Amino acid sequence: MTARQHRLRFLIFVGILFVGGVGLILWSLQENLLYFVTPQALSQQKAGIHLRLGGLVQPGSIQRLGQDLVFVVTDEVATVTVHYVGIVPDLFREGQGVVVEGILKNNIFEATVLLAKHDERYLPPTVVSALKEKGQWRP
Amino acid sequence: MFINSTHVLVGIPKITRWLGRTAFVALVIGLPWALYYSPPDYQQGETMRILYVHVPASWGSLLIYTGMAITSGIAFVYRWFLGHLITRAFALVGVILAVISLVTGAIWGLPTWGTWWVWDARLTSMLLLFFLYLGYFALIRSYTYEDKGLQAGGILVMVGWVNVPIIKWSVDWWHTLHQPASLLRLAKPAIHPQFLMPLLVMAIGMASLSLYFGFIRLQTHIRERKLLAEHLRQRPENLAV
């Protein structure tokens, strides 16, 4: 075959091997690459380790007592009660995503960091009000 | 190979001028639309306007890197040296867009998430793309002979390209703080037309501007090399340079 065909085949062969190798590494690292675990998966983690928990804030579960914030995180399968003291981002609300970092102690997740997670939807306020009036709003 | 440097110097200047005009018009329309005449987001408010710069910059840095990998691949297989010159010309545009993506992302993250930075899969892989761009520049400059340096750079670009699909699907494969895709996905867009329209205009504007700068750089590099070749022809004793 020509030198050019040789180079092309070499490129493709090495490329497939390399991509395959990287894919294998990523697949094997799955658990470790998660930025957070869900409430359902929390029970499978070793107790007492510092980790991140992510999910939705259960509507009606937010309680503020002075500096203390207590609420429930849910992934619609399991729930975890979270206790946090500190600055709360504006986007932290019921029914919205949240990521907390801390340690599970006596079934309460003591959080040292609280981050709000927003979903991928972008809608003007007028559209949201119109949907709410029609009863078609999905939070 | 079919297209060579001389073809480029003949055909590209006119295209480049048109790209410049397109960029100007698109940005003159897009920026006021994005920053003022479009509504705020029901959830994020006015801070969502960073999207109109952050998203096109992110797309641009990924697309340019992909283009660089393609031109490097063709250069490698077909011994097409112009491919290496195109790769180098667009590398600077790509790295600047990557920086814009990372910085605007951080500025956006602080009021929305509550932090500038997290080591989740999306942000980390995007930072890695930035390091790949930097690595490309470091590598090509480390060679005595520019031609060899550009060839080595081409290998780096192709190997590093595996990061691009990782960046794209990081928000789907792993739990991340960064949001999932609003537009480039199989389901219907999750972004309302009142935001999508100005976003597309901004994307056209920033893409045209990027191509404009890339082609200007390409022409400059080609002219530099032609001047150097002419100089060496007249002064063979300088070939040691």
C-alpha cells in the first residue's frame, strides 16, 4: 500500500486504541467522578466520610431558626435531612436543585457548604406566569 | 495536496472581509438584544445574560479545537503542510475563547451556584481543554525547527481531542453542578425562543469574528514563511538559523 494509506491506517488504529483506553479508564472511575451522591445512594456510602450530596429541596421542608437552616433533600426515592449554617445563595428554594458538602451524623447531614443547582430551563417571567395561570406549570 | 498557501493568499482575503462585516452586523444587533432587549430568566434574573457570551465562547473553543484536530489529521495523512499552519493560526483564537468561557462561567457561578469554581466533570474537563491549548503553544515553540514543532503539535491536538466529547457529555454521564444541555440535545430545546434568538445572533457574530481573526493570522503566518524562504534563498549562509 502507499505511504499515505499506511499513515491513515496507523492514525485510525492508534486513534481507536486510544479512545478505547480512555473510555475504559473513565468507565472504571465512574463512582469517583461523581460530583455528588443522591439521597438514595447515600446509604451505600461509608459512614462518617466527608462527601457531597445532591438532589431537590423538598417543598415545605425549609426551616430557619436564627442562623440554622434545616431542610430535606430528595431524589424522589429517598430523603435526607440537612442542617446548615452559613450563606445561602439566592437560587436556593423549594423544588430546586441543591448540592451540600459535609458529613452524615446520626441521620442528619451536617453541611459545611451549600450550593444551589439550577436546571437547564430558560423561560421569561411572563411565560411562567401565563403557564401558572393555566395550571400547566411544572416546577 | 490540493489547496496550498498560494491559493489561500489569493482566495481568503475577500472571505475574511465578509466575515468581518458579518461579525460587525451580528454583534451590533446581538449585543443590545442580548443585554437589554431580551427578558430576564424567571429563575436566574438578569445574571443569565452572561449566557449570551459564555455559550458561544464555549461552543467556539470546542469547535475550533475539533477543526484543529481535523486539519492536523489531514496534514499528517496527506503530508499537507498548510494544515499545520491553519492549526496554529486558529489555536490562539481557540484558547482565547476557552478563557472567555472559563471566566464568564466563574462570574456566572458566583451569584447562581454560590461559588466561582467546582471540580465537577464539566468544569474540570473544560479547564483541561485550556491546558491542552497552552500545551500546544509550549510544544510547538520548544523545537529548533518550526516545521517539526508544528508536526509534534498536530499529534498533541489529535490525541487531546478525546477530551471534546468528554466535555460535551460530562453533564449527562456524571452528576455535575453545571447544568445539563439546554439546546444541543435530543429532546426539545429547554430554552425559550425569546432567549434562543439573541443567542443564535451572538453565536453567529462570535463565530464570524473568530474565523475573521483566525484567517488574518493564517495569512500573516503564510506571508512570514514566504518572506523567510525568500530571504534564505538569497542568503544561503543563513540556513543555519
